[in-house]
Amino acid sequence: MGRVSETDRSRPRRRRRPLRLALGLAVLLAVAGYFAVQRSSTGGGAPYCKVTATGAGDASPGTVQTYEMTPEQAANAATIAAVGISKGLPDRAVTIALATAMQESALRNLDHGDRDSLGLFQQRPSQGWGTPQQIMDPVYSAGIFYDRLAEIKGYTRLPLTVAAQKVQLSGFPQAYAKHEPDATVLTAAFGESGTPATLTCTGPAPQPGDPERVRAELARAFGKEALGGAHGGAAAGRTKPGTVPEAEVSLRLRKDGGPGEARRGRAMAHWAVARSDELGIARVSYGTSRWTAGDEGGAWRPRSAGGTDPYDPAQDEVRIFVARRG
């Protein structure tokens, strides 16, 4: 009988591997469950934002679609959409711009890129897109993208990747197409199509903000006309001094503005949520719902029964509440 090798003697021990694998899987599932709970709980986990739409684009009615992103990405997406709205452009233009920025920068304002490419759209100063400082400004970079897109005859009827390529002149002209479904979902949160959609953000309550900065950023993104009906809630009698701890910026909408004004109101409300962490926005109320930072999993909630809560939405108005210093 031949000598039994040490390898052969050790083989029976391998039967323990399924047990170790099972234990390891259990640990992983427990960790994943912990973070899932943290993510969905009040203010827990790393902040993130999500757009939820129903039947957006070519999806069948009733199909729920979602797109998740970081607060930075949400803020940039909201800015891109706001600039398109301020220029009076249709949803198709916003979708093309968002898909392009998804491909070029993953919705991040990059200070580097191929050769001298910069920013959300990876625009190049050497190719006439502007100075590096201008390109690194999301409002400017989105604006010049839209300006060049609008010069393309019939761009709304072109395949998205063709329209984007005519603006970008990319070395990978087909790369934009894969982002169209997600860009369509994002657009639904800001668009005029009437597709049910919400943008929510989770995370802790924000640091104190400055109402004047909120007004200034709104004007930069949506145009100065966005502040035509702006007022402080207390000054207008909406919330009396001391009623709520936050400063209020309220934006009145034109009652006879039709779908376009409703689009602008929804876009401004979602813009405020997307930029809440950066601007210190604690609450937003619009339509029949309200959103609170660091509370209720970041979801929009219906107005209070009887409409007696000082944070309740008001008709034809976007109400933004900015955290104050203690």
C-alpha cells in the first residue's frame, strides 16, 4: 500500500467549507441589512437622493422607475434641468443634456478630463466653450450646451445620441444612448409631461443656510423672473415671526400660467430638495405635499389634516424653509 500524502489526509477537513461559506454569507446579509435600515431610516446612513417616476418615457403605464444618486449629482442634475426650463426649452432638451452629462462626468463637476476637458459636460476651453472658470460653473456650462443644442435643426426629433454628438463631437458618439432611460426618469421630476415623479433626498438635517443665497441661486438657475413673486413668509403673513424656527423663502406662481408654470413650480421644489444639503434647506412645501430634511426617510408627505400646520403647502406657491443658526 502506497504512502498517503499529507494532501490526501487533509481532504476531509474541506467539508467544513460550506459551513464557513454559510456563516460568511450570513454576516454579509446582516451587514447589508444594517445599512439598508440605516439608509431608509430617519437621517441615517450616507445621504443619497432618488427620483421615482411612473411610466416615464417608453415605459408602460404603471411601471415604477427609479434613479439613485449622491446629493452632488442631484444638485447638478437639478441645475441642468433648471437652466433648460429658464431658456424655455422642452423636456427633450433636458433629457439630452442630462444624458450627455451622465456620460461625460457622471453628473459631477470635474476639474479634469481628457486633454483640457472640464466640468459637467467635459467642455474644452481650447475649443471655444469658454474659460476654465466659466466651464466649471454648472449654470454656465449647461447654458452653453443648450445654446449649441438649440442651433441644431430638428434636434427634438433626432435620436438622443445623434443630437448629443452634434453638440459634443465625442470620440465615442454612441455612448450617450445608454443613459437615455435614466435621463428620462430624471427629467420627469422637472418636466412638463405630467408623468408622476418625485425627487427625494435622505440624510441628516442640514447645517444653517442663508435665505439670500437661496434666492440668488434660484435666480441664477431659473432666471430672475423666478423671484418675481418671491417673498419672506413672515413679511407676507404666511408664517408669523417665531411660529417656525426657519427662515422662509416663498415663490409665488402665476395662477394663469398653465402647464408651463406648474412645471416651473415642481422643478423649483425639487431643485430645493436636491440642493438642500448644500444650501441649508430644511423643508420644502409645494402642491399638496411637503418634504423635511432628516425626517421620515426623506419622502414627500401629504399636508396635515385640516391644513393647520405652519409648514403646509400653499396654493400656487413654492415654500422653502432655510435652517437658521441656533
